[in-house]
Amino acid sequence: MLRKNVIKAMLGLSAVAALFAVMNVQAQTTATDTGMPGANSPTTVGQATATRPATTGAGQVGATGSGTGAPSTLSRTDQKILKDMAMANMAEVEAGRMAQGKTKNEQVRNFAQQMIDDHTKALDDVKQVAQAKGVALPTELDTTHKRMADRMAARSGDEFDRVYLERAGVYDHKKTHDMLHKAQSRAKDADVKALVARTLPVVDQHLTAVQQLNKDTARGSSRTQGTTGSSDRKD
């Protein structure tokens, strides 16, 4: 009787062990079919992620990404033309703003306002071409123009008008006129050439106007000084 009970117990244990073996095989089969790593799989989640090819989102910069950091396709000469034009326009705008605040001559004030309007528009044109061509433009005046700004800032009245008209007016417009004439033959890029061609007539008009204004202002100042001197002598 005891022997029969032992045999029954052993048979029961064997059945349980067989049941666990079948369940383990089914679990491994299911993991393999669904692509999940099983207990005996050599691939881990970390390894699968590491081998997945990286993707670049729309907001990420790739190795070949373009933008303002990309090298310009323009020649050095064309780049210099754009930078020189930008500097000339910036200088005229800054000088015009200073004149607006310092001069007491209505003609000088009107000329200064025209310089602000025309050269702001010209500077915007230069910026558009430079951006399209990947050229970084200067963002502040160079040493020469800063010195000139300091010199004008130290003047007032007729003396300021004289310095402004002679330097920012006549001298700088002559310099820009010569630079643009040379650029017409030196520029290689079609857009740069077109920009120079649009700007040159404006600069020529400014030069003609300021040369005449400078003469008129100088004559007016001389007459005023002469009248004042005569009055002083009579007194």
C-alpha cells in the first residue's frame, strides 16, 4: 500500500514538471514571434537601439545644413564690394541722424533727412543681396567713420554744418562714387553688378546736390559774418 502511494506521488511530480516545461517553450516561442527579446535571446533592448540608424528632425542642423554659416559663393572682390557699400550707407545714415539733431539750417536738415531715407533703402538692398549670397556685412562703423562722427559731434552751429557737408556730404560721396565706378568693371556676380548699377545714380544725385548746398551754405555764412562785422564797426 505504501509503495503504491509513493508511485502515485512520483507520477504527480513528473506531470507537474512536464507542464512547466511546456509552458516555458510556449513563452519562448511567443517572444520570438512578437520580436521581443526572450530569456535566451542574445539581443538586448540597448543593443537594438544602438544599431538603429539615427534620424535628423526638421529642427535639427545636419552636417550639410545651410544658412548664414555656409561659405559664400562670391569672389573676394564681390564680397568686398558689398561690404564697402554697406559701410558707406551706414555712415551716411548715422551722419544724417546726427545732423538732424544738431543743425539749425533748414536746408541742411532737409538734406540730412534725404540721406537717412535714401541710404537706409540702399543699405536694405545691400543686405538682401548679401543674405542671398551668404556674405556677412559689417554691423558698426569702422575706425575712420567713428573718428569722423566724433569730430562732428564736437561741433555746433555753422561749424557743424561746414564739417557735415564737406566730410559726410562732399568727401564721402565722392569716395563712394569712385568706389562704385570701379565696382562696375570689377564685379563678377550679376546681382552685385545690378546692385551697383542701381546705387550709382543715387550717389551721383547726392553728390551734385551737396556740392551746391555746401557752396550756398558757405556763401550764406560769409554774408552773415560780414554783416555782423559791419555792425560791430558801426557800434
